[in-house]
Amino acid sequence: MILIEKIEEMKFYIRERKKEGKIIGLVPTMGYLHQGHLALIKKAKEDCEVVVVSIFVNPVQFGRGEDYETYPRDLERDRDLCRREGVNVIFTPRVEEMYPQGYSTFVEVEGKLSSILEGASRPGHFRGVVTVLVKLFNIINPDYSYFGEKDYQQVLVVKKMVKDLNFNIQIIVLPTIREEDGLAISSRNSYLNKEERKAATILYRSLVAAKEQIKRGERNPHSLISFMKNLIEKEPLAHIDYIAVVNPKTLEEIEKIDKKALLALAVKIGETRLIDNMKIEI
Ligand code: PAF
């Protein structure tokens, strides 16, 4: 496994592998790798001959007052995990090279898809995500790129960008990996103290309880949202940002649950903002 920091070096490495006709897979990450990332890497290893894991805490996708400075970082540990999984290259560009002084180009998926839910709570977030991914896709030119369904809206936004900008990249999406008690695995879980960690299961518990209500015949999204809200509000450490019952393709609100729906929520547990979602099929 090699570690590459410089963009030109990364491009050169890829050019050489492409000459050899190799299939390239990219797992874009912000590091502090967990089981969710490892599942993406394992799948990339199955599909591709060369697997690149990018580790880059992307400043432009964090809003003011968010956790860019404190976002967990541990390159040594990430390196060991990647080596164990048979990753070929870790790409860790420097912020100053990705966004040098005077940098001024940003890519945005316009419209509702990136302005509702996470987009509404974190203005500019998807603009930052899409911009860094366009840069990574241009540098690494992968055949496949891998994403987790925990960031459901991110997946839809990325797929739209890939389609609109005619990238020749297959976006592969893997299900959310959960702890034994249901908590969706996320690097941000490391912020939780013992008490908060316990309280954090309320996200998954409320999703499961809502699904049960649907099984019992509930079809009204508003009633379902009230039901989840009541449940979450019983947890003193939890503060709801949003709860939504939406069309899984467009993320627009629905008036009635029939066939398919997505339950999505963002909740602060203490100071830590967590998201989760569940697909419903009747
Ligand atoms: O999901 C993430 O970790 C980030 O948003 C991504 C896709 C690596 C872009 O910085």
C-alpha cells in the first residue's frame, strides 16, 4: 500500500494503472475509518483491481460553528485499517493544495434536492461535498465510487451530479452499518460520552417504532412524525432538528404513505448532531 499526498503524483499513478487497463475504485472518506467505511472498501476490493481510499477532511462542506476543527483524525490508525483491507493507495491531499489561495470554483446541484433536509439545516454543505467530489473524481478518474446509505441525501445529490456532469463513474451504494443496539455507525459517534451514547439509540428506536406503526396500518405522514417526535422528546438529551417522511427518490414530502417512503431524521444528542434514515416498502 502506498500513501500519496500530492495531486500530480496521484494523477501520474492513475495514468499508469489506466495504461495497464486496471479498473479503479474510489472510496472517498474524511478518515477516522469505521466499519461502515470498511464495508465500502471490501466491496471495492471485490469489484476493482486498484482501490484508492481518499482521506480528506473537507473544510468547504462544514458550516460556520460546525465541527471542522474538532472532526476526529487518526491517520496512523486509518493506515493500519487500510493496509489490512488490501487498499492499494491512500490519497491524503493537503488543504492548501486542494484549495490554494485564490481558489474560487464551486459546483452545486441546484434545486430542492440539495436545499431541503440536510441542505436546509446545513446551508452550503452539499455545495462543499459536490465540489470536493468533482475534484477527487477528476484527479482519480475512478470507474466505481462507493458511498453509504446513512448519508441518503448525499447519495442522491452525488448521483445527480454524476449524471448531470456526464462522469463515467458508477456510484455504488451500501446499506447503513449499525452497532448491535442499532445506532448507525458514524465517525461523529466518537464525540458521545457514555450517557449520550446510550441516548443516541433513540434515533434508530424511533425509526423502528415508526415502521411498526406503518405495519399496523398507519399511512398518515403527519401522524407518524408526531409519533416519532413524542418518542424522541422523552429522551432528555435529544433535541430534534428534523423528522421527515418523504419520497425516497425526490425527498419531497408525501401526503400519504403508499408503496415506498423514506423516514429521515436529524437529532442532536448533547452537542453531537446525528442523522439516520429508514426505507419503507409496503
Ligand atoms: O461522506 C463523507 O465522508 C464526505 O461527505 C465525503 C463524501 C468524503 C466528501 O467529503
